[in-house]
Amino acid sequence: MDGPGGLEERWRAELAQWGIPDEIAARAPADPWEHSPARFAGRTDRALADPEGPTLARIAEALPDNGDVLDVGAGTGAASLPLARLGGGGAPGDGRGTLGGLVAVDTSEAMLAALVSRAEALDVPVRTIRGRWPDVAGRTPAADVAVAAHVVYNVPDLADFLTALTGHARRRVVLELPYRHPMSWLNPLWAHFHGIIRPERPTADDVAAIAERLGYGVRRQERPAPLSRFADVEELAESACRRLCLDPARAEEVVAAVAELDMWPVPRDHWVTLWWDLP
Ligand SMILES: C[S@@+](CC[C@H](N)C(=O)[O-])C[C@H]1O[C@@H](n2cnc3c(N)ncnc32)[C@H](O)[C@@H]1O
């Protein structure tokens, strides 16, 4: 299984295990996979208020003054826009370039619109490209640093995704991802409401292994997620209803199950930053 292409095949197969059974998905009142632009905008605004963390540091240290960043699966810009708040001005080579421009790629028009309004407020020149990476790679310019934060668990063809990302970076590629699949916190609720045992894999180790297989000199840093996932249990229940394909009217049942299963507060995810430099 781990021969040439084996890791990539295993990634694809294990990701497919996260699919929602057709009979459950058919009854879903709302798209169970949808990301809320408002929720991600809140995350970006918190990151702008407190720009910190290893992902930002690894991007900043590879960025020249007035450098540009390609943010793939940019959402509302949480991984890249806070660079504008870091300021540069370090000695040459000590790592602290300034953000001269941003190219943001995303499949979601609403996410990109929220990103553009924030980029304008920060005076960051931005170009948006709506579409799926790597399908849109051919019409995307290269940048000093390419970043993809919290995207790879959406990507079955990971080797193609990473190869195109690396092909668009002049200096460095940076990924940020939770150690486990971002829907893992819901696993006890899937068992409770649907009698379904969700997978344990793939993990960030698999992403690192695939990148190494592609020949990249992968380095790694980890930390607990800086933010808790939900402000309160009602917010959790609203999100869980959507993810579990339940009618929103069942939110109180979810709250009761969360208490019974001792799921509150939800433990913080473990975030992993992976990066590699271009020769
Ligand atoms: C979980 S959000 C992360 C957003 C942002 N990077 C952050 O860290 O807050 C994932 C984003 O990637 C986008 N996305 C997922 N797969 C994509 C792909 N193959 N190409 C482009 N965008 C993608 C989604 O539309 C969504 O906005």
C-alpha cells in the first residue's frame, strides 16, 4: 500500500470514509459540509486583533519586504491578512518582510468578498481567483510564499494540490491543519444519533508523509488551537445539527446528548504547521 502512489491512494481512501451515507445526506435540511463565511470572518477578525502563532511566523520569516503571498482556500483571510498587522522592518535576512500583495484563491464567492473588504481596510492590494485548486493554478501567478490553511482535509488528490502549490511558491510553502480531521469532535454524536462510527484517519502525519514523498524537506511545529471552537453549547448544537444532518429543531436533544457524553467543553484541536523551502 505504501509503494509509489500508495500513500496518496491511502489518503484518498481514508478521506472517502468521512463521506456521509447517502440515506442520511438525503434527509439533510442544510448542506452538512458548508462553511459559514460569517464564522470564518470572526476568526479572521480575531487573528487580525492578535496576529501570532507559528504559521504566521513561518510565512513572515520567508517574506521579503513588499513580498507577495498566495493563499489557497483563503476563506476570509485568517492565515494571510494578519501579516499586514505584523509590520516588517527587521534587518535584512532576519525574517520579517512586509506584505506587498495577496492573491486569494477560494471556491466560495462569499468568503472572497469578506476577504476583499478586510484587505481594502488594511490597504493590502488583493487579487481574488474563484475556483478549485489546483484547477485554477494555470491562471494563478506565483508568489514568494504559498499558504493553505485548514484546506487539505477537503482535498482527495493531495499530491496534485501540493505539487501545484509548490510550483507557485518562489521561497516557501506553509500549511496549517488540525492533527485530526476537523469534524472529529463530532464522532461521539455520530454514534449517538446515527449509530455510525467515524474514522480516526487520515492525520497530519499522512500529509507530512505525502509531502516528503514528493521530495519536500518538510518541517513541523505544533500547538493547541488558539481559539475554542464554540462560545457556548447552544452554538455547538446549532453547528452539530447541520453537520449531523439533523433538523435544527433538535438542538435541545443535541445539548442533552453533549451533557450525557461529557463533551463540553470541546477539547481544543491540535494544530500543525508544516512548511518547506524552495531550493
Ligand atoms: C476551513 S476553511 C479555511 C479558511 C482559511 N484558510 C482559514 O484558515 O480560516 C476552507 C476554505 O477552503 C476553501 N476550499 C476548500 N477546498 C478548496 C480547493 N480545492 N480550492 C480552493 N478553495 C478550497 C473553502 O471554500 C473554504 O473557504
